[in-house]
Amino acid sequence: MGSKDIASTQFYPVECFRAVRIGWTIFLKALYLFISIIIPLDAFSQTQNEIVLGMSTALSGPTAYLGVNMRDGVEAALDEINEKGGIHGYTLRLICLDDGYEPKRTIPNIYRLVEREKVLSIIGNVGTPTAVTAIPIVQKLKVLFFGAYTGAGVLRKTPPDRYVINYRASYAEETASMIQHLIESANLQPEEIAFFTQRDAFGEAGYSGGINALKKYGLKNEWKIAHGRYDRNTLAVENALADLLMHPVTPKAIILYGTYAPCAKFIRLAKENGLDAIFMIGSFVGSEQYLAEVGESGEDTFIMQVVPHYELDIPIAKRYLNAIRQIDAQMQPTFTSFEGYICAQIFFLALQSANPPFDRESIVCVMESLGEFDIGLNFPLSINPSEHQASHQVWPTVVQDGEIRPFDWNALGSFTDLRKENTTFRSK
């Protein structure tokens, strides 16, 4: 046998092994495709008598107040509906994982919830930077990402992302409302309005929404607007305050987009350093915890809300208060847990409209088919294929006598006039 024949004989088993391996790879891929078609992943998103929902949120760290309250609001609604027998005979359960408000921890949480825990939907996640990392995953895995506690534009595309549906008004709508009334009612110039924001996607969403609103009132150059930033999950606000104090135009109003502790510290330091301005804070702040942190320095500061005040005489507020008291008679109502409760009620409405067994794709279709509906807010919400944001309402509140009270924008002119006279304003 020649050398060529010997070489062929030596390498034949290797080539054969490669061929077999390639063949098995093709076969396994084909088998996986066949199974995924015949038995879709959605079929495993529920047990025989239970629907499981998932949440990744901050249960630890400096933003834990928001995550805990959002979870509590959703769970209060789940307990309420389960006490009544569930939905179509199914009980509901929430699996809540801690991400500490850090995007790098959100990624494995979302994968675990979808692929291991087999949740029907993700609900009530807290934060913009965490949502930014979650959205590509839920889009790829085709699972609903509903009712996130953020007003960022990344969740509000046109046309909307199929698997991202929101309850709350956007940060752009919040800032537009603030800017409108600061200019039209308080008679401020665009350059007299400044910003204090978190240095990430959340803060940028609040700032960019405000700048766009200011441009509608004649702002030509963004650099004329004072803007101080701080790093997420820190209290390092001193440099941000210095940036505003050193700005050529002393701010007469400051719009804040941050969490409770940094916003509280910033306002305390600003007032200690003689910065006499109107402070308006975006809804993400966590109103009650902000009030506890800021103390007397918080008097007459404004906080935007994307839910009505929970003490108003409206049906869903009464149901919410009753639901949290069923869990714990001492549990205090908060705007954040009220939002979680509202989001869960919208989700339940969709489930009640669907025909079991439920799956991930059908729940999106049912959500989009809700159209206009009312869950007891005394004004209609709307979700359809081109509208993935149920509410566009913003409710202003003001801190007075250590309480968070509803505020009427029509009174802002009187508020600013009385401030000029160094008189404390009290709304009726």
C-alpha cells in the first residue's frame, strides 16, 4: 500500500466522525425547531391551576423603598383577586427578584423569570436603567413587559414595541406639564429653569423631555440651561449643586429627576446655601420616603404623580386602601404601591377578557384589544395596537405642613407671588 493510501486510511475515521457530528447537529436543531412549533414555550407559562407573574426590582440598596412598595401594591391586588377565587379558576402568584436598581443584575433575573420560572408576564419592574437592559431580552423571548415604574421614552416608541405596554404617563408629559405652568403661570423665562438629574438613562429621559418642552417656549441654546448631575445609587450631589450655583443665571425653578435620598439631600443643601427656587420633582422619587428624608426643608416642594391621591373619593382608591389593610392593618398607603395595585388591576382585566389556557402571545393580543376602559379612576384608560400607554394623566402634589397634598396648577401664580413676599403659601 502506498503512502497516499496509508494517509487516506488514517484520516478516514476522523472525517467520518466529523460527518456524524455535523449530521447530529443538524438533526438536533431540526428536532428543537419541530418541538418549538408543536409545543411552544407559552404552553409552559402556567400550571394546571396557577398563573405566575414575574418582577425584577430593587428590594435592597438605596432605592429599595420603591421596589418594595411596587411589589406590595401588586401583591395586594393578587391577594384580593385570589380571595375571590382567582381568574377563570386560576390563582395568581408573583415571583419577585432583587436587582438592587442595577442593570447588570436585571439581566439574569429576567432570563430566570422567563426561562426557569416560566412566568406568563413581567410586571411592575422599577427603573429606567434596568428597563433598558430588560427590553431587548423580553423582545427576543416574546414575553410581555407590563406596567414598568418608569416614564422613559425607550419604553414608548412609535410604533410601540409589541411586548412593552405601560400604564403611567411619560417623563416627557410630566416635564411638559411642569414647564408649561412654570412659564405660563409663574411667569418664568426658559433660562431661569434648571435641572438636577441622575447620571444615567433615567436622568437623561427627564432632562431631554424638559429641554424639548423648553424649546417650544423659545429656548434656542441648551447650554443656557443649568444642569447638575449625580451618580446612581450615591448621595454625591454636592458637585451638581455647585454647577447650579455657579451658573450665570441663578435658577428660579429646579426640576429634579432622581430618587428620594439624593433629591432630599440636594434640596436641603440648596436651601442651606440660599438657593431660593421652586423645586419640582418627577414622579419616580418615592414621595413618602422623600418626605421622611427631607424633613422641614421639603416644605412647599412639588411632586408629580402619575396616579391620583389615594385619599380621593374614587372607587379604585377605596379598593386599594381596603386591599393593603387586609394584608396589614398598619400598612401605610403610598403612591408607588397604589401604582402597583393599578397596574395589576389592568392586567386582571385583560386576563378576565381572555379564554384559558393563557399563553404569552395571547395575553399581548388581549391587552391590545382592551381599547377604552375604566378601572375606577373615574376617567378612561386606553390600550390598543398603536397605543401602549394606558394613561397620560399627571397629578401635581405639594408638600405642606409635613403632608403631601393635591395641588391645583391654577394656584401656582398665587404661590409664586406669596413666595416673593416671603409668605408661606397654603392651598385650599
